[in-house]
Amino acid sequence: MTLETWELLSYVVTVFGLPLAIVVFLYEQRKERDNEEEEVYQLLSDNYQDLLKVALANPDLRFFSAEESSQLSEEQRERMVIIFSMLVSLFERAYLLLYEEKMSPKQIRRWYSWEDYMREWCRRADFRTSLPLLLRGEDPDFVRYLQALVASEKASNVP
């Protein structure tokens, strides 16, 4: 091979190989970021399932009943507030890890599943009543977001 051939090959590598390497690198980075986001989503979902198991283990608090029990003992109210506190903490974590102003369609789909969970709990009067205490010290953006959901759910449930 002559010097001209080597020079031509180096130009070919520079013109085609370098951009291809950059594209492959960016693709792999995006794929890795998607995998990390999916892992975070899955861990949060697992935590929510664990929280539902705690709620299920406390049937006297009627978390899964259409009507809420207003006649709870002091001990039952305390357990309810603890479970609500765990729930708000999980919602805040989901908000901080998953919510962004500008999201891809996949991120939006993941976020809306969490928003559905939040809306479901915001429909409960006992949860809404506990929120002022539970939201103290939480992330201000999360607090505003959850309060907007509460207002939205209250407005949509007005007869």
C-alpha cells in the first residue's frame, strides 16, 4: 500500500467512521438512560405494591372501601396517618424522579400512571383532610402539584 492509499483510508475513516461512532455512542447512551428510567419506574412501582400490601393488612381502616369510616379509634387514626405519610413520601419520590416539564411520550405514559394513583387517593376525604400535616416540609413543587390534583378531583366530584 502506498502513502496515498493510507491517506485515502484515513479520510474514509474520518468521514464515515467517526460520525458513525458518535451516532452509535449517542444511541447507546440513550438506551442506557431509558433502561435506568425503566428501572427507577419499576422500583417505585414495587414500592407502591408494598404500600398496598400494608393497606391490605389493615382492613379495619377501609382503604379499599367506597365509603370511608368516620368512626375510627385513636390507634386506627394513627395507623391511617402513618400509611398516608408513607404514601405521600412515595408520591413525592415518584414526582422528583419521574416528573419533568418536558417529557417524552414514554415518560408521559409512566408519569400518568403515577398521577392516576395520586388522583385515586386524592378522591378520599380522609386523605385530603390529612394532607396539610403530611405535606409539611415536602418539596414545594410537589406540594403545589398535589394540591392542584386535590382541587381538580374535588371539582370533578361535585354533584
